[in-house]
Amino acid sequence: MLPLLAGVAGTFLSSFNLFFFQKNLQILESWTKLWEHPSTWPALWLSLRTAVTATLLSLLGSGLILSVWQSNFRRHWLGRGLILPLALPHATAAIILVVLLAPSGWLWRLFATSNSLPSAFPFPHDTAGWALVFGLVTKELPFLLLIQINVCRQLPELERVQTAQLLGQPPWLGWWLTVFPSVYHQIRLPLWAVLAFSFGVIDMALILGPTAPPTFSVLILQWATDPMLEQQALAAAGSMLQGIILLILLICWLAVEQVVRVLPQLSIRMWSFRKFNSCFNQIAWSIIFSGLILLCGGMICLLLWSFARRWPFPAGLPTEWTLLTWKQNSAELIPLFETTASLGVAAAAIGLLVVMIWLYLQQQPNSDSGLAQEWWVYLPLILPQLTFLFGIQILAIFLRLEGTALLVLWMHLVYVLPYTLLLLAEPWRSNQLRFRRIGQLLGQSACRILWSVQLPLLRPLLLMTLAVGFSVSLAQYLPTTLAGAGRWSTLTTEAVSLASGQDRRLLSLLGIWQSFLPALALSVAWLLRGPSLQKNS
């Protein structure tokens, strides 16, 4: 918590030029320049519009699927199928969308005639930001959907829907009226994390977002990477403004919640929804099939581009094949692979160990439940990255820690730790409580109960948590960029830097490796889970 607060304090002091000891710099000069900069307010409005739109579409889309698919069998396989899309880094998802939906993308090639030219479809970098919104929805909708599936398992969902049916409501509308309010109350924190991430996203905005003006986060990053001290102070002021705007946005979100509560009752009196049953079912199936097509088609397209020597438009497949892309870049990719894997394994292992110690100490008789003490762990997911990462970078320069392995690893751990605690806390506290009490009644020590009972029962979840933590570390672009000071490069940082170029072969190769690492981690976790222990847990 202390480095996090120090980062916010460093950003705040830098915004008033208190870290830049030059006589010609005034205290409020950076804020005045920020207010008068021609790109500030268009970029800020673009970020607000895309963030709110993507969050609302993700929430409504995930809720629509659950309201139509109330079968436990469907949800079981849907939950398993969502693991791989969630493990893909945001940069990889953006690359997949580019190679598929760009004017010369694979989907356009499949439906083009022999004399066709690339279409004028504004994807990516459209000025309205719809490409960025679509990219964010493809990543955030599965995240919210998986969380809502887990929440629904803890609620009397079937009884509530049946009660609504007895009152004359269709099943899907009964779900929205009786189940969704309880679900929404429990997913408010993850939803705020989605909103904050969408508002401050960097990697996806660089690949899919507009360029003139860019999103506010990309604009701040451009100022932060400028060597002039005046631009550094301007970036710090922009980071503070971004945090303030996000706080106002969350307050407005809470206010809108109070207004929306009365809308379902009004809509029921005005409209009859029975005629829309088949329509919503088709929309839910369309969302699922679209996601499946994008995932499978994107991975196939990445493989095709990595082996393509010549692929003119509008050919549906490469006209010439080669292995040169793999051979020529293997020597450069091996260090990136090793760095990415090492950081991911270290951050995931340390995060899991810290969370296990935290939860174990809370089981002691004189300890508190800890639920009210853990809100600060999730702050990195709610705060915009630049609000505190920029300050940490400045402090690291003064402390001579910039570019060190310790700082880069800590930056990754800041984001791995919340997800680890989110996955592990509830099963550890609830499902393992009775086993611990039985062991105590048998006269066993707490350490023996932990080693012989609790950890074996939790082994599938622990392995899955390690895999998810590894995937979260793999996806970190801005923390690695700011903390590494150009000395640390990962697959994600290289993929984002190459996304603006024209070499789709190398970009596809990086996307394949980015997809391979989380898939490998999830596969290892699945194979090592143990069939009998998985069944018991």
C-alpha cells in the first residue's frame, strides 16, 4: 500500500513541478497548459465515451446471455470455454481483430471477388472510437460473464425465476427483475474495475483507438515519454486529472443506479415482452458464435500470416509460403520469451504465496474476518494506471531503482495480487472451514491440517490461480514500459510497439507466442489438477 500511495503522491507533486528543480517552472504552469492544450478535452471526451459504452455493452451482453441461458449444463461448458479468451492479453485480442477486420483483413478477403480492392471500412483507428469499443467488449464481456456465472451459483436463481413466471413474466425478464439486482450488487467492484480499465487503457488504444486525437491515456503517455521537463509535468497533471475524472464518473454511476432501479417497474406496465423471447435468444446465440468465430478465426489467421511469404489482396490464402519469419526472428524472440515467462512465474508464485499467508493468518482465533480490510488490495484495478504508475516512475528515478528487476516484478505483482485474492479468498474461507474444524476436533495442528487437508482439496483452484496470475502478468504493458526504462522487453511490449507497423508476419508471430503462453499455463494447471481431488473439491 505504501508504494501505491507514494506513486499517487509523486504524481501529485510532479503535477505542480515540485520534482523538477528549475527556476523557470511555476507551480500551476502544467495545469494551465493542460487546460489550454487543444487535445485535452477531445481526448478526454473520447475516453469517457468509449469507456462507458464498452462497460454498458459488456454488462448488458453478459446479462442477456445469462437471462436466456438458464440451463446449468450450458453455463458449465460456457464457463469452461471462457477461460482461454480471458487468458489472452488485451494486446493479442487487438491484434486478432486487426488481422481479421481491417480493410485488408482475412474476413474481407474471404468474401471479396478477384477484382476487388480493400474496402474503406474504418477499422481500426476510426475517429469515433468504435473499433476500441468493440475490442474492449470482446475482452470485458467474457470477464463479467464468468463472474456472474459464479455469483449465480450462490443465489436461489431457479426459485426466483419460477416465482416471476407465476406472476406472468417470461423467464428471461424474470431473471432480469429478480436475479440481476442481487448479481449486480455483488459484481459492482469488478464492474468498476472494467470501467476504470476501459477509461485508462493503453495497449488496446494504441492498436485500435483513434490517433488524432488519441485517447486521453495515450496522450498522457506521449507527454510522459517526451524528454522535456515541461512535458513531464504536463503528463503528471494529466494523470491527476484522469484520476479525478474517474472518481466523478464513479459517483455519477452510483447516482444513475438509483434512477435505473425504478425503470423495470415502469417498463413492465408499458410494454409486453413476450414477443421478444425468440429475438433475445437469437442475440445471445449470435454473441456466443461471434466470439467463437473471432477466437478460432483469429488464431488461424495468425498462423497463416506467420507462414506467409506473399499474400496479396484479395486472395483468401497466401500464394507463397515460407518459414523465414520463424527462423529469422527466433533468436530475438527467445530472450523475450524467457523474460516474459520468468516475470509471469515469479509474480504468480509470489502473489499466491502472499495471499495464502494472508488467508491462513485470518483463520487464527484472534484475527478479524479481513473482508473490510482488503478493499485497498483492489485499488490498482480501480485507479487509472497512469495516476500512480507515473509517480512511481519518478520516485524510482530519484531512488535509482528505475529499470531494476525488483521494480518491474513489483509492478506486475501490484496487478497479480488482486486477481489472486479475488479467486482464492471465498473458497478458502467458506469451503475449507468445516474441514479445518474437523481436523482440530481430531487433535491435529493447524499446520498439519493445512498441509494434509486444505491444500490438497484446493489444489485445482491453486493451480488455476497460478495460471491466471501468470496470464495477468503476461498482459502488463504500461507497468513494464514505465518500470523497465527500456531495459526490459516482453512479448506484450514488443507486440504493441510493432502494431503500428506494416509487418503482419512478425506481428502475427508475436501474437501466437502471446497466446501460447497462457494456453500452456492453463493446460498445465488442468493436467496437474488431479481427477479425484478435483471431484472432491
